[in-house]
Amino acid sequence: MAKRMLAGALAALSLMAGPLAGTANADDIVIPIDMTAPMRLQMPADSVSIGNPSIAGVSVQNDRLLFITGRSYGTTNLVIMAHDGRTIFNGRVTVTPSDDGTVTVYRGVESAQLACAPSCRPRPDIGDDRQAFQAATEQITGRASTAGN
């Protein structure tokens, strides 16, 4: 009986994390930086805690739907508890580089990222050359402010 309950709990965890990009196992969530993925829970959550919110963010839509966003490279943990104190999820969240249409240009030890879909434009990223990063960030911020965002 206990083995059946454990198997059921593990199956529920794997179903719960299934919609997330690149899930390695039931206790790991892998998501590219600057991307968001839904996490649907099998039971209502009462509390949600992310270990390092600078690595990944969690947006709670309701007690059964969360969105996980990759903010910065690295690994942190996510704990989700039910109102009766049971653990719904306790696992790692790893944020990885996004390789989708991204090109890295190296000049000596300096690097800059370009998003190429279909033409290439600067895409500031962690680890980029400081001048390239600041120039691209200023332009993106300026463009967003003229759009009223």
C-alpha cells in the first residue's frame, strides 16, 4: 500500500512539472532565460517560495496555476505547500541560456549577444561587454519609454 502511494505521489509530481520546458526529472525545472512556462498543480497551493528570486520568478495566477520565469543564469529551489502543510513540490529551478536564434560575437575577450530572427539585433545579456550591454540597454529603455511602457 505504501509503495502504491509513493508511486502515485511521484506520478503526480511528474504530471505537475510536465508542461515546463526541458524538465529533467520530477524534481527539476529547466527553463531558458527570459522565458516563462506554466506550472499546473494537481492540488491547491497555499504557499509558494522561490529560493533566489533574482534567478527565477514565480507569478501565482491562482491556487493551481503558476508561471515560472527565467531571470538570470543559475540554480535555485522552489517549494510549494498545500494548506494542510503537505509539500506539493520541492525541487530545483535551473535557468539556462536561450539558444533560440541567438548569436554570440567575440572580439578578443569581449562578447556581445545578437538575436537573429530573421535579422540580427543587439540582445543584452549577462556577461556581455559592458559598453555593448549599456548601449543596447539604453536604446531598449528609450524605445520602451516612447511606447508608453
